[in-house]
Amino acid sequence: MPLPAPRTNVRVVTLNINGQDLSAREDETVIELCRENKIPIPSLCWMDGLSVVGACRLCVVEIAGSPRLQAACSTRVREGMVVQTSTDRLRRYRRILVELLFAERNHVCSVCVSNGHCELQWLAQTCGVDHVRMPYRGVGYSLDSSHEMFRVDHNRCVLCTRCVRVCDEIEGAHTWDVMGRGSGCQVVTDLAKPWGDSGSCTSCGKCVQVCPTGALVKQGTSVGEMVKDQQFLSILARRRSNR
Amino acid sequence: MNLDDLADLAAKYRNEAQEPEIEVRVCMAASCQSSGAVPVLDALRAGCGDKPEGNCKVKGVGCMGLCSAGPLIAVAPPAAPLEEAVIYRDVTAEDAPEILASAFPGSTPVERLRCPTDMPFFSRQHKIVLENAGIVDPNSFRGYVMAGGYAAMVQALSEMPPQDVINEVTTSGLRGRGGGGYPTGLKWSTVAKMPAGQKYVICNADEGDPGAFMDRAILESDPHRVLEGMAIAAYAIGANKGYVYVRAEYPLAVERLKTAIRKAKRAGFLGNHICETQFNFDVEIRLGAGAFVCGEETALMASVEGGRGQPRPRPPYPAEYGLWGSPTLINNVETYANIAPIITNGGAWLAGIGTEKSKGTKVFALAGTIVNTGLIEVDMGTRLRDIIFDIGGGIPNGKGFKAVQTGGPSGGCVPEAHLDLPVDYDSLKTLGTMMGSGGMIVMDETSNMVDVARFFMEFCMDESCGKCIPCRTGTQQMHGLLDKIARTEASRTDLELLEELCEVVQATSLCGLGQTAPNPVLSTLRYFRQEYEQQLG
């Protein structure tokens, strides 16, 4: 998402989120401000340090005067803005969005290497998904274990494209991208070659660490053993912006 | 160059062309070609050479509108409008000698092939966008100039400062013809107000709605008109580069557009120092690879840039941050085709046509179960009943009317009870549908509305780019539920879930495709709920 680079002489604005008066730098987005002030907003595709795509729609918020819901990740703060992040309507929508994700591919927590450390699982808990009302599609997706260190299981992918962005923007390799459309979408390495044959992959493992689910994992992990470390990204982002 | 010079040029062309006494115009648009216009044209050309009794010329032209009766032929004096011509329908190559023999004034037309021009299909139309369609040869630059083409561009360049051009467009009240109906003048002035520098003009010709072929017909019939509109827009906003984004499924439109760009460049009407002024404007064609979502402006720009055709959140809008980050003006084919007459006749002239908030005319593609399938142009505010039963000729085979789908997969259906509504952007919105780009699919009493909703949902599901969750997975689930209802296996809970999904997908999707994907379901539920309920298991 092509937001202009932060400027040095930014103004400060005040706004109201959930009845709470807050001040923010003009170049901040609503989700950044919420994270800063510990106001919970669920999100999946957004990640501090990566570009914004606004794809998961979980962070939609109500803004007074705006007829449409806006994604908090792609909405900049404005002076006098009045934002609601957790109305009944929003909570209902978020729950359905998470249900839709569960029904789309094959998320079976009990046998997943990320069980207990999975953002999708955590989202389901916070959004109150106690059961899924839609039928599971039950379409089998492939698994690529050709890389000597990592594995991608498309059954567990939610297409948040964090891997695509971290590989392109932080590592600079652009090994990952998305192919296909609709339900046929899939993240691919190089031109849909096996990951192990990829000439551009540097085996840095950043994609594995940012992946919210058990789709990208280290080889040799068993159920519940894949704990991810995403600290590096904010450190890298901070170091870059300090320069 | 000023308007007098252009008139001289047109006169020179006319002299050189030695205008014939009579013209035999053969529709060479895609639909007539598909029903066999090419052999007809060849036969007429072959037969025309040995006509001693007078001077006659056979020429290929663009769409005459009545596509269901193709191949169409019009015999008329040069530059005469369609209503004054003798029109023949369903012509075959064998009919050529007979048509040529009766072409000259005084002889009797071939009655067996004749298509009456006094029928409402011709007499009730008001052609502004399509005024040259079916009259000029789309492959001829000279033909366009002789028909008064490029006068608006020359007038704008030689007599009007950019702000005046924008003022005329604003005064005209023209609204975007691609579907949203955003005021064109406002869009232009926004891009014009952006700081000077690289700016772009894009023509959106990625017409993907099922049953819509307005843009195709305009490009195939009068490509120079669209280029002229783009050039005027570029002059008004300060751009020097334009792209026409056409879907690759329109090979004929692409071919004619290419020819038009090449000829206009050679004549100095595109490129550097257009008409000996300081204004430069170059146009390139970009082909769409068959994705419906690329009609969405941000996805379209991503595709032009060579990226994956996916939309991005707005704001920033293209006017501020468009192609390669530069301010960009995106309008639809039909919008650009409206520009030249606005400049020539003044904005107030267009503002006098149409309804209070929707000005001018609109081109509609009539499809489905209707007698006169084809392309029409009527004033905004014409009643749907007049469009379907008068101009369209009603429903064939004595069947009853059930509904008309407007706006394609983003729109909804209008039942019998609302047919007296004057058609404009706002009235259709109150009915839960939209103008869209102008496709109208008429359905007779045998149509099952659940099937209709399922068809459009399947289209949206297949065309979803897969970026955002509600559109990618929501359309799948909605399609599954509609399928279940159609198989009479669904329960009331399923219907409730379907309605809830419609609400979520509409409210949370990233781009217009997802936000409007539930519309066919919502509108069929609104008017034909009993059909859904009858099919519950």
C-alpha cells in the first residue's frame, strides 16, 4: 500500500477512540494508535514493519460520518475523528470472517505444529468462534516439503501475504508471491517451483517467523512445537527508521 | 491549427475522396461479423465496381444497434443519419446484386429484406455518443474528420484554457458512465489541482459484466471519438500520457483502436505538438488478461504497471496517487465519448438533456429474452417500460415479462411493478440495483430467480481476486448456499445464514467487486422472496 514516507515535521492530532481521547501523529494509522494504547483490534494481514495491504478486513472499524466501515490498518488518523472499534455489529462481522477462514481450508488444530501458538486459533478465541456455521469446503491443498529447513502446508494458509511482503520488503529476495485467483489463490516460491529448487530463496526463515498459522514451519517440528519469534521485525523496522 | 484550418482540412479530404452519390454501409462490428457480415461486404464490393448508372461506394461501418437482425446494411446518401437510410436486415452475400441494383434514388428498395426505420427502436433513440456509429468508417481517420471529428479538441487547444474545459464538463453535469456515477467535472478538477508534474489519463475499457457490450461497440464504431475525449481530458488536467486498458477478448476493438492511434499520430492529432500547439499527448494500449476485477480502478492501475491485478485500499485515490504514484484520471469509454460534443455544444447543452441529477444520454446493451437485442442510446430518465417494450420490442414467443437485471453482477433486478420508473443513477439505487455500465438482461416468466442469483454469484466467485477474506471465501459460501437452495435441500437456517453473509460481504469487502457481489441475491430476495421460500427443503 503506497502510503507516503513519514515526514519529519508532522503535526499532532487529537481524536476519540471508543470514548477515549487520544493524541496521535498525523502520519499514524488507526491500528498503530490502537496498538500503542492497548486498544484491542483483531488483525491478521497487518504487521508492524511491513507494508499495508488491507486484505483480512478483521480490523474494520466504524468512523462517525463515514457511511462505510474502514479498515483501521489503511486509515490515517484525522483531527476530531470519532472511532468505534468494538460494536456489536463489528464483533458479529469479525466472528463471521474468522468462521469463513476456518471453513475455507483445512485448519485442524489438534494435529497442527502451531497448535497453541497460532494467531488464527487465538483470533477464533477472541472473536468468540465456538463453532463454525458454514460447511467446511473440504478441498485438499498441497504440501511442499522440498526445502531442507522449512515446509509450506497450503492447507493451513490464510493468504495474509505476510511471507510475500517480508521476503520482498525486508529480506529483499522476493521469493514468495501469490498465484491464481479466488479460491485458487496460493502463495508460491519463484514461478511456482518447489521451494527446495528456488534460486532466489536465501533460507533466512523470515517468512516462517511471520506466518500467523502453521502454514510455514520449520522442518522437524511436531504438534504444538512450532513457536514463532516475530520480535526481529519490529527491531529491524526501528533500526531502519532511526537511520 | 484553429477551427478554420480544420474545416479546410475536412474540405480537402472531401474533395480528394470524391464523395459518391450513394453509400452502402455494411456493419462491421463484432456481432454483425459473427453473423456473416464479411462475405456480404466482399460480395457488395465485388458487385459495386460494374455499376454503370451512378456513383456508389461500399464501406464498412460500426454498430447500427439492432444486433439481433445482423448482418445489417444501410443504403443512404453520404453522411445521412440512420433514420434516413434504407436499412436491410439478415443480409446474405447472395442478396448483394439485388441490393446494389436498387440502391439509387428512384428505384424500389428490396422489401423482403427491409427493416423499417420508423419503428421505435430507431425513432425513440437519441444518439450523442453513438452519433457516428454506423455512419463513419471506424478505420478511417479522414472519415472522422469529415464528420466533424477532432473539432472539439482543436477548439479546446486553440481557444480554451484548461480551466474552461473543466468548467464546461462540470456545467454539463456529466457523471461517470462506468457504473459509479461520480461527477466527471469534479474528478477532472481534482486531478487538475494536483501539483504540476507527471500525470496520466486512463481509459477504462475493461468491460466485463455478462451481457454488456457498450464499450466494445463504441470502440469498434468510433475509436477516434474516444481518443479525442482522452486528449481533451489530458489537456484539461495537464497530462501527456494516456493508456487505454482494453480486455484482450475484444480483438476487433483493439485492432481498430490501434489503427486509430496510428493514423491520428501520423496526422499530427496525437503525439508531440498536437495540431501545432505546445500540447503533447501520447496514447498506448494495454491489454487486460481476462480478469473482471481489473475494471476496478486500483486493480486496473496495478495491471497497467505490470503487477498482479488486485485492488488496494482507497484513499489514496488515483487522482492523488495513481499510476506509478502520479495523479491519474480514470474514466470509462462512454464518458470520454461524451466529451467532444460537450466542448462543441457547451456544457449547458448536455445539462438540458436527462433528469435533474443525471444528465445526457446513456447507452444500454439489451440482452436476454427480448426481441430487439442490441445497443441503444436514450435520454436519462427514459422509463424502463419504454426501453424494454417500445424500443426493445418486448418479450419474444408471447411470454410474460418477469424482471430486468441492470448493472450486471454488481446490480440487481427490477420487477414488473417498478417498470415505470425513469432510469437514472439515483432512481435505480432506490430499487436496490444500479446503473452499472449499462447492461440490461431481460428475463421472461420462465426464469428462476434463485438460478439467476446463483449465476451471478458464481461469476463473482470465479472473478474474485482472492485478496480479501469476505469476497474470496464469502462468495464461495454464498454460492454453496444458493446451490443448496436450488437443489431444494436448504433449510430456513441456511437462508438466514445467506442473508447474514450478504450483509458481511457487502460491509467488509475491500473493493467494489466484493461490496456489490451480494446485490443480485439481495435484490432477488427483495422482490422474489417467495421463490426462495418455495425452494426450501
